[in-house]
Amino acid sequence: MLRLVGDYQLAAPREVVLKRLKEMHFVVRCIPDLARVEHLGEREARLVVRPGFSFLRGEMTVHLQREEMPDQEASSWGLELRGIGSSAQVRVQARVSAQEESRSVLHYEVALEQVGGLLRAVHSSLLHAAMQQTVNNFLAQMAAQLARNQAPR
């Protein structure tokens, strides 16, 4: 199992970030390499991505589920990815803390719990790099979405 842990500073108040992380349409808009959304519900979504990694081409179907957390300052999601000859299961947990009045820090943990098919043959360092790039892209898109929502009108 591969795991990524880190912190990301956001230019939005903690309450705003917490609210947005519970909105599936917001989370889906931040998914990197999104090709199309097939289903979007309150707690789950099914979408198609086109990752640009040399070892993973074509389309992958992603089933994303938001999980209930007893801690209101945390969010958790389960992802199942399926492509031609490949599959993966990922668990994401995030906790938001206030940094200043208008800033917050997102503490995240991403765990690649299972890989199947052709992904089993991919070296763990490549999978780790792909996970890191995907997380970085997600966080950058989330920061951009939050900045757009925070801009004065």
C-alpha cells in the first residue's frame, strides 16, 4: 500500500473549505483530467478521467463516494478506478484547520489500498509519483475554485 500525507495552505476560511469538501459537485470539478461526469449525486459520483501518464493511457471510470465522518472537521472519500486491464482502490481523508481568519490548512492522507491488472506491474515509485502529481493537481484546482468563489463581485 502506498500512502501520501501532507498539508496544503488555502486562501479561504476553514468553514468555507469544510462546506465545499462536503459538496460532491465541488469535489468533482476539482478532479484532474476529468473527461465527463456520468452520475452526480449528493454522496457519490461516477465520472470518467483520461490520465496522461505514460503507463496509464485511455479512459478510466471513477466511482467516488463521500463517507460519513463523526468528526465534522474531517472528510473522507473512497475511490474505485477501473480501466481496460487495470483497477485501483484509493482512500482519501482530509482535515481542515484554521490558520488565520481568512486562511486554512488542509491536512490530507491518500492511501492506494489496492491495484489490479496491469497496474500491478508498475513500479511503486512510478505509482507514488503519479499519486503525488494527481494530488497536487487536485489541490491546485481546488485552490483556484475557492479563490473564484471568494473573489468580490
